Amino acid sequence: MVIGGHAYPGDSIHMGDRILRRGMSGHDVRVLQDFLSRVGIGTKINGRFGAITKQHVIAFQQAHHLRPTGIVNWAVSQALRAAAAGVETTSTPIPLPVGSRARLVGGQAVAPASAPPAVKAAIAAANQIATRPYVYGGGHGSFISSGYDCSGSVSYALHGGGLIHDTEDSSQLESYGGAGPGRWITIYANAGHAYMIIAGLRFDTSAQSSTGGSRWTAVGRSGAGFVVRHPTGY
């Protein structure tokens, strides 16, 4: 993987896949640094686990009654995810302007006339795969797939709106865009699942029944345990 023009062999895209300690580098270190910042321990995001990052990990461990080793194992990574999700799910969604909610018609979303072009395009893309079957890993090798998993579905819709260049899994979506809810699009992600709210409608593989159906639903769900993100500007 290349970060900032430098290759870091042996890294991972998932924080928690490997034990992180001082001297290591990679995307998962960037995610760690981003999560530390979200829980109030401002940390420079450079993908390098240096002395300052170690100090900040120790500060987090001490604040959450964990052994202050400065090493991020699975338990610490999960505690950090939970802490970040707890902070961000307390955010109040930004109210949509009057007349700016999408409508659900026959399993397809109808974009509001007032939505920005990127939002309309994302909704149109989501409609294209709304009833495609769930396939684990679908939509990650390529945006073109016979089926899509949860993050593959979210990535497809964002790509359709010109809001993402490459597919991202649920762990990568935890650091996508900006923190907190968006006005038009809000993404909910954790290590195991991802879904999104676009113009007031939920686009989520879990909305599909075992016999098929649409990923679109007007029924909400709890955001507890999810990191909340949004495309910058939306």
C-alpha cells in the first residue's frame, strides 16, 4: 500500500487485523490516528506510529481503564471503535430543507428536485442495484458485479455520485469523508457493516428480505455502534 508516496509493506486496511506498536506504518495506523482524534485526543494523521501516537494511545488506555502499554491490540482497537461510535452517534442529524426528502416508489427512490446533482446521481446509482442480490465481497473487485455486499452497495452509490473513486469496505468507510452526519448523505460504518441515509431514505442491504426486495427503506434503524461519516460538502 502507498501512503503519501511511500510504500509500507505488511500493513492492513483494517484496524485490529494486526497488533500496532511504535515503529509501524500503514493505513491502519492512519485509521488509529483518526479515531484518537475523534475521541478528543488530537493526533496528526500521517500513517506512522511514532512517539506522539504512542503517548496518545496510552492516554486513551488510561482514560478507559486499560493497561497503558501504548500497544493497540484487538481489545484496544474495539474499545477505540466503541468510544468513537459513542461520541458520533450522539450527533443530531442535520434537518433537510422542506421538500428535500426523497420518496420511495415501488422499491426505488425518487430524488427531490432540490437535491444537488451529486446527490441525484448517487440515488440513481443506488436504484440500479437496489434489488441486486447480496453477495459477500460483491462490488469490491470491480464496481460491476452480479451482486453487492453492504459496503459494496454504499461504494457503488457514492461512486455514481462522483463522491468516491474506489470501492471501500466498511472499515475503510469509517474514515471516509468528514465526521458526523451530513445534510444530504450520512454513512454509518463499523467493522462488520455499513449503510447510508440519502435524502432521508435508508439504503441498506439489511433492508432486503431473504427472498429479495429493495435495499431502500423509509424505516430507520439505530446508529449505535456505528461511526458516522458524510461526503464533504453533503
